[in-house]
Amino acid sequence: MPATATQMIDHFPLAHFERALDGFQPPAEAFDPQGAWVNAYDIWECSQGNRKIGALRIERTPLDARWARLAVRYRKLAAGGILRAEASIECKADDLATPIRWQAQSCVHDAEDKPIEDTRLEETGEAGERALRVKVGEKAIRIPAERPFTFDWCLFEAVQRLPGEALEPLEFTLIDRLGREAKPEQRLAFRTAATVELGGKRVWREEKHPLEAGAVYRPVPAREGATATALRAYNQTGRGIVPIVYWVNEQGRLLFALSGLIGYVLNAEAQA
């Protein structure tokens, strides 16, 4: 990892989410991506301003060295209410956390957080060699999907186990969660490694620039109370998605997944 600390404004898209990361505290504890863990994220929208619009919680339980179960809880503001979803996904411990079987439920809640019954969906699914066999309610659906493929939530687990610069780009099909839509021609590749000052508060300081006669002082941005953190980043691009950048720390924990106006930011206080 580069030893020289850089600022968030030096790295797109961290620069776009800089205000949302004020006060962020990078986790310091040990972390084993191959083991049992819980990651909880706040979902931020950064457009005219910064606001939290939801949360995502993923719990990994190893089944053996080749398999794991992901328990997912998700909520996000929706038109007139809140979308809530839960899922249990059994996946391989491979580069894409390939899903093998799953069950999921989703429902829109009203402004008082009461479920709207006619929005409830229940899904079970299993991966075959060339297709996904999905059941939504009483309706069976077959989705053609050549391997390799994965879910977006599975990628939150998978990027934590990738080898950084040694990664050969991965080509795959993304299966949209609960949407039962295949998005082919996805690519996941190493982006960069950097030491970045995270958290703290943005301040302005004066920087002296000598002239032939005298000097001028120019304001430069800095982070007060920030923590220099070694990160590696991966890009996901492909058909039907806004490009995503995953930022992982030295211990392998995914800290941020940033895409367009939406960002997932680790909330260390909500891991329990």
C-alpha cells in the first residue's frame, strides 16, 4: 500500500461523498473475510445535499471452507414509504460468492412503517447449470443465466476476499435482486491502492507559495481528526448498472460501495 496519505478529494468517487463521511471512524479491530462476521451500512443519497435513506446489514456464517450463508436485511426510502427486504443466500466461497440457493421477502411499508399487504413478495430460488429456477409466490420462473453469475449483495461479501492488484478482471452476469433480471457483460477489476485520510472534519488551511518577491498564501482543504487508512478499490462496470467502486481496508472489510448518487457507508456502531 502507498505510505503517503492522500485526501478523499483526490479520489473519485470518495470526493463526491466527502461530506457524508464527516466523522467516519475506520474500524481498527481484526477482521477475517473468510470467517463469521456482520457488516452494517448506512445508505446515503448525495445529490442536492447528503441524507441517509436506508440501511443494509449482511451477516456471514461459514458452512465449511467452500460455502457460506449470507443473512441480509435491507431498508430504503421508497415513494410514500419504506421498502424492506430480507434474504438468506447460500453461496460458494469463490471470487463472486456465486449463489446456489436462496429465499427472500420484500414489502413496501407506509409512512407509519406499516406493511402494505398487496406489495408483499416472497421468492425462493436455486441455481442450475444454465438457468435459475425461481418461484415467486405460486409462480415458477426460469431465468436463463450462463455461469459465472452473482447477486449484488453477494458482491459485498466477495470483494473482501479478492487479492488486490493480483486480481485478473472477472467477467460475469449480475442477477438483480428480487427483480429476476439478468444483466450480462459485467466486469469487476482492480482500480487502485491508496492510503486515504478518512473521517474527521473538513477544514481549510493556508499553504505558502514563494514568489520572486515575497509569497502568497492559498487556501487548501484538509481533514482535521482524520485517520490515514490503507485501502484498495475495485470497479464494477457493465450493462444496466451505474458503475460501482468498492473500497476495502487492509483487514479485508468493505468500508464503502459508491455508485452515482448512492453510497453504502460502513456503520461500525450498528454491527451487533
